[in-house]
Amino acid sequence: MKLKIEMNLKNICFIAIIIICIFSLSYGIYYQIFIKPNKDIAPIIPEVTNPEEKFDELFDNKINLQGYLEENFVSKSEASKELVYTAYNLNESEGDKYEIQASIPVINIENENAKNINNEIINIFYDKLVSIIENSKQENSKKTIYTVSYTAYLNENILSLAIKSNLKEGTNSQRVIVKTYTYNISSNKEMKLKEVIDIKKVDKTSVENKIKEVVQEAIQYSENLSSLGYTIYKRDIKNQMYKVENSNNYLVGENGEIYIIYAYGNLNFTSEKDVVLVR
């Protein structure tokens, strides 16, 4: 009787071990197929782009209508052309004299204010292109690298255009120049930044706080570089240029996002710029 009980216990233990083994094997197969991460597939990491990088990626040399119908708002100078189009395009290289890659736009609106903007664009960007080619004919001329690109957006009746140029003349420091024009095509007038943030119902103080935050970070970064011996462009956080009333170099981009641009190369030989994004 005792032997029989021992045999039954052994059988039970044996069966239990088999069940455990089967369960372990099944779980292992299930884990390999359904749970274990596939090492061949890279994990998806959200792309983080800072405002300056995002702004620089916008320059596609075209207008982005975003579904708005331009004919609802405007009388064009050139009926067959877009609201903003490339009026001057040059891609030319002349040995050790110059390299030029320029797409220079105009605003296609039949209005005196729009024409004034176009004249300013020509004076700043096209005339520089011409002077580079003319100066290259002199014997002592130094090689110049010049690029111009633009982007434009239509948000209902607000047309916003940004033009960016990179200029490297001889041994001078590279300059990055950014000019913007935001135009109400219903009233045919340029718009101040304050007008746009009022339309978007964005608090002026919060915008200025964001500007200060971005500029202060840039100052800290520059100071770190300076401590390592690098030559830096010095910003002054107390400068009145950072007030909303004076910050009129801006672009109203996709879905009404506002890029406020402080392009220090507009007045100095530097490629430094700060970009503040307001949503």
C-alpha cells in the first residue's frame, strides 16, 4: 500500500514537471514572437527641432497658400503668376570670382504699397547680386559667395514673406541677412507684429518673456564659447530691439505660427540670429 502511494506521488510529480516544461516552452515561444522587441527595428524617437532650425527649413522658394484662395483677396499685377513668385533667378559660378545661387521674389499685388516692398527687395538683394558680378571684373576682387532664398505663406488675408541671404565676401565674416514683409491684402498695408499677436489674442507680455528667454539662452551659450577662446557676437538683453513694438522682422508661417527673427547680420558681419516661435 505504501509503495503504491509513493508510486502515485512520483507520477504526480512527473506530470507536474512535464506541465511546467510545456508551459515554459510555450511562454518562451510566445515571448519571442509577440513580446521581445525586434532589434532590427530602431526605436521611434520624436524629432526635436529648435525654432531656428525649423525656420531655416522653411525656405522652399515658393508661396504656401494652405488652401486659401488668393483671388478672393487680391488684384494681381501679373494675372498668370502666383501671389509671390521668383522674379530673378541666377545660379552661376565664375572660378575664383564668385558663386551665386539666388532666387529673388516679388509680391504680385497691384498696389503702390506692394510695389514699394518690391523696390526694397530689389535694392537689398538684386542690387547686391549685380554689384558682386560688377566687382568681380576688377583685378583685385576677392571671391564672394552669395545665396538668396525665400518662403511665403498665406493665412486668410495675411500674406507673409521672408527672404534670407548668406553672404561671404573674401576674408570677411559670413553674414546672414533676413528681411520679412507681412502684408494685409485686404487693407493693402504692412502689419506690425503687435497687430498680428492681437489678432491671435496672444498676450504681449508672454511674447516678450519668451523673447528674453531665447536671447538669454543665446547669451549664455555665447559666454560658454567665449570662455573657450572663441570670438562671439555679443547680445544685450536690455536692448529695446527685443520689445514687441520694435520686433517687426517676423514671419507668419504654417497655421499662423509666428517666427520672430533677430538677424544680427542685417547690420553686422555675423551669421548669428535668434528665432522665437510663437504659436
